[in-house]
Amino acid sequence: MRKVAVIGLLIAGLGLGFFIENQKIAINFLLEYGGRFPEFFSLSVAEKMTWVEAWKAERVADYFFAHSTPAWLYTLDYSGLVGVKWILALLAILVFTALNLGIIQLSFSQVKITRYAALFLATLLVLCGGIFVLGKVFHSAGFYAVARELLGGLQSLVPLMILFPAAWLLPRFQQNQPL
């Protein structure tokens, strides 16, 4: 039964990850390409949609190209889109932290391992915050880029690639067993 639950959580995480990434691409698309047109964010919703569709028709799609932008995003101005992007990132961190910890708990069923995993994820989050603050203090985009990559990892199942082997190895190290 635990294996089925773990597989279910993994599938849910993958599906949610694709959904969240699609929403972020749509938001980034509007911020990036809409921001190139000086009056874009003062247009009506219908005018924004018309402009974006005409713009898309003239170009080849790339990674940041939103094939389908949710209509409600057109109702937001620049700062609203930035705010939604931050809210989405924070929600993703919370949800994926819960998924990662749930998968670890179901897989290893030891509270101690789950606590270590929670400490690891919390440490990464604090590290991201520290790196972000350093970037602001030193006015360096490099710090922001590193913090962004780490935060991106926290918004996914990627930490399981570290947590799972660590959780499997921990009891062996504690009992001095050979690997």
C-alpha cells in the first residue's frame, strides 16, 4: 500500500510540476514580451489578447513562449503578474516540501529520517534567502541567479534525488555496515 501511495505522490508531483511550470512560462511570457510594448499593461484585456496572438503568429516558439496563456492573467498589470509569480513560487515550495517529506516518510517510515529531510529542505530555503539578500546588498545578479536555481529545485521533486539516497544510507552509517 505504501508503494502505491508513493507512486501516487510522484505522479501528482510530476503533474503539478508541469502545471506550475506552464503557469510560470505564461507569466514570464507576458512580463517579457508584453513589457516590450510600452503601453501593453494599460490596454484592455481584449486588446492585450489580440496583441499577444498577433505577436505569436509572427514568431517561432521558444522555451519562454506561452502557447496558451490563461485569460485571467491578462487582467493583471506588471506588478500583479510579478506578485502572482511570487505567490505561485511560495505555494509550490510549500506543496513540494510536503510531497517530498511525504514520500520520504512513506518510503522509510522513520520519523528521524523525515526530520533530517525537513531540516535539509529548511536549510536550503534559508540558504536561498541568504544568497538572495547578499545579491541585494552587493547588487549582484549572480547571487540572484544562484538563489533562483536553488528555489527552482525546491519547487520540484529534485530534492528527492539527494534525500532518497541519504535516507537509505543513514542507517547503514549509523550501524557501521558496509555499503
